[in-house]
Amino acid sequence: MTDAEINLAIARIVYPKCSLRALRNQRIEVTFPASGNIRKVDYCGNWSDIGHIIEREKIDLKALSDGWSAGGYDLGFSARADTPTKAVALCYLRMKGIEV
């Protein structure tokens, strides 16, 4: 999956009732239906977007010699990637049953 596809998949989970639009820079534009407010998210590249997921789901993050690993024994899911935010994003999708 590309970063844009990962970001869109997570946005669909986090914001199920919002309108979503992929932007050119891999970010996702989220439009809230009641207010029309817009938020842009990038789970693969922005700590402020993925951080609450790390805390809520209690995802462990470890530096490896060739990248990053996210997961945990209690979770039963893990993922590896070249950046810590992407590793967490992939782990979260696996937790939700989405093949990555």
C-alpha cells in the first residue's frame, strides 16, 4: 500500500461519517458533515495524527537496525516499516483486519 492508501484506509476508520478526499501530497482532507470544517491528516508522516492511536491502542514502537517495528505481545499484530509513523499505521490497519 502507498502512504496515501494507508492514510485513506485509516481516515475511513477514524472518520466514518465524514467526506474524505485524497490530496496530491498523500494527505487526506476530512470534511465534517455538520459543521463543514476541514481537517487534513497524514497518519504515515505526522506524529500529531497517529499519536492518539498509539496511546489508545497501546502500540509499542521499537527501533530496528533496518527500520521500525510496531505492535506488542498483547495486540497479536505487528508491522515493520522504514519510519515509526508508517509502522504504527500499518499495525493499526492489521488490527482492524485490513490486509496491508
